[in-house]
Amino acid sequence: MGERNDELLERYQRSVMGVFGLPPLVLDHGSGCHVWDVDGNRYLDLVGGIAVNALGHGHPALVTAVSKQAAEGIHISNLFTSEVQIALAERLLDIAGAPEGSAVFLCNSGAEAVEAAIKLSRRTGRTGLVAAEGAFHGRTTGALALTHKPAYRQPFEPLIPGVTHVPYGDEAALRAAVTEETAAVVLEPIQGEAGVLSPGTAYLRTAREVTQEHGALLILDEIQTGIGRTGTWFAFQQAGIVPDAITVAKGLGGGVPVGGLIAFGDHNAHLLTAGQHGTTFGGNPLAAAASLAVLETIESEGLLEHARVAGDHLADAVTALRHPLVTGVRGAGLLRAITLAHDVAPQLAAAARGAGFIVNPVAPAAIRLAPPLVVTLEQLDSFVDALPALLDACAPDSADTTHTTHTPAPADTPEDPR
């Protein structure tokens, strides 16, 4: 991308453990929905730190909150508490619609939140866990037992026992897997890392019904789908159910590391007692202040509705291109995937980067978009306008994807259901 970029990546290879491979860019700074690399090239950030930068980059509300709290106190340990920590827990319970007696455990990441959820489930006296094929719940060893991808799991086996993976969205398979030995069913309302796959609200309602029948917990992983990403505070709210617990992270801190476990109801909230779990940094004043600023800004700027409107606008606009390489757009709100007729997602992401857009090739034939919730319709349109040429540039020779063949779809054309 540039001389400075290449120089820094050489230093990266010599000093940073290579668990992420070699990144393509060294980013220098961001503003709003744009980021700049060290050579001065600007990009429209349509990944948002993988659904983390809910307010984009440098949002005044977040900058002010973090700056103020940093001056007053960043860390106090959990030997004590702070007013801002208490306020964040109360706010999370409020937006989750949690009943009286519910409680929050604050930590530092999504994987930590999942680890806390696993320990919560063990306090039922049962050990069986049911998760979904395609699931991604983190890479720490407990969370990894729930994550499905063999390439992630196999180098570290044996993992914790008693985990059953069932086909995602298959209600019959879920019913068959849950027994009196099941401590919890752990599901993502939408599988982000699997390619933004949704099982539908009926599946989540079935999960709630089955777990209640067998006395198991229903734990929903809202790490990627929560904090307004899908157009409501949490995706489970679109199914009209109340889970036993949810995990949160990513967008909650707007870029400041924070995670949490929200346990619904008095019984679930008290399964873990004093000394049975903990964290040094969890709920620290800086992360709590950042999270409160994010939540307050999402509400004051109407970003829940904007996520719904902008996400539908994006899906409709991409579908209207009628490009032969695009087979559909799936997801909800501003968590979307553009599905492709051929396995060219990595090439498309590279072409997009060269044109000034950051997207994520989440699967060989799918591009994930999770832009900041503050992204404008005009910014999304700039990507859609550039998309046909980008698709043409990476299309297999066998596909007739000449740009001149594109014809806009009628305004009332429904989204491709594939």
C-alpha cells in the first residue's frame, strides 16, 4: 500500500506473535466512519473493528467521557466499586428489559463473558452444554469448547467435555439434544463469524421452550448482535423471549475493552456467589464510563432506528444492482453479509481496499459489513456505487459479469431470499 506501511509490517513480522497472520494495513488514525493508514490513504470503514466501533472513530461523546474518566481514575480494582460501574450495570439491566433481581458481571472481553456463562451453567449442578454448528464463542479454552470450527479446536483438545453441537436452525435436532443432563443451550441469535447466518425468530422461541421443559438455561451470545447492531438493543428482543443470560462485549465500549454477562431473574443472578468468579480489570471506571457514553449516544442519536433503516437501505441497494456475482444480502440492521456466487470474497475485499473501502471476507463466498452505527446512507451508497466494478474485477472468467449488463431492479423488488 505504501513504503511506510511495508516498513512497519516488516517490523510487525519480527516482533508480534503471528496468530493473526500478516495484516494488510497499518492504520494510523480515524475520524467518524473513515480511517487512514500510515501512508495517508483514506478508507471507509465498513467493518467497524468487527462490530466494535459502534460510534465510529473519535466520536466527541466517547472522547469526552474517556478523557474525563482518565483524569479522575482509570482503575480501582474490585476490592472497591465506583458509581460509574453501578450506573452501567443498572443501564444494561434496563435496556435488556431484565426482570427484578437480575444482575450483571462486568469483564473485559467477549470470551471472558462466555467463560463466566459456562461457570454460571455449572452452578445448576449439570455439566452438559448444547451449542450450534458454525458457532463462534471465543478462543479461550472454555469458550473454545462451544466454538465449532475444527481448525480452532483440534490443536487444543481435549477441551471441556459434555458439549454437543447441533445443526444451526434445526429445531428437531435441538429438541433431541436437550435432556435432563443439559446445563445450558448456548446460541448466537445471528452467527456472525459463520457468515451472518440467522436461524429465524421461531428457532429462538423453540430454544426457549425446550430449555424450560428440561430445566436448562438458555444463554444467548449477543457479543456481536447486541448494543443496537441489529436494530434493537439486543437481537433476542426481536424474538419476544426472555433468556436466562446473555453475553455482551464488542460494541458496548465503542472500542474500549469491556464485556459482560447479564443474568436474568433472581435465581440465575445468584448462581455465582462470592469468590466463585472474578476479574482484575472488569468494570473498571474507564471502561464503564466509555460504555455509558456509548449507550447514551445510541439512545440520544436514535441509532437503533437508524441501524434498521440504514441496514435495509444497504440490502435493497445491493440487491437492486442485480449483479450476477451477488446471490443475496442477509442479516439484520447493520450486521449484513453480501453472498456471492463464487468463492471470491478475499479478492473482493482486496479490491475494495484498493478502492478505499474496508470490508471483511467472513467466508469464501460472503463479505461481512458491520459499519459504525453512525454510518450515513450517503456513505453506504458510495460503497454500493463502487461495488459493480469491484465485483467485475474479481469475477471468475466463466461468469458473465460485464458492468454493462447491470440493470437496476425495480424499486419494489424483494430481497433475494437465497
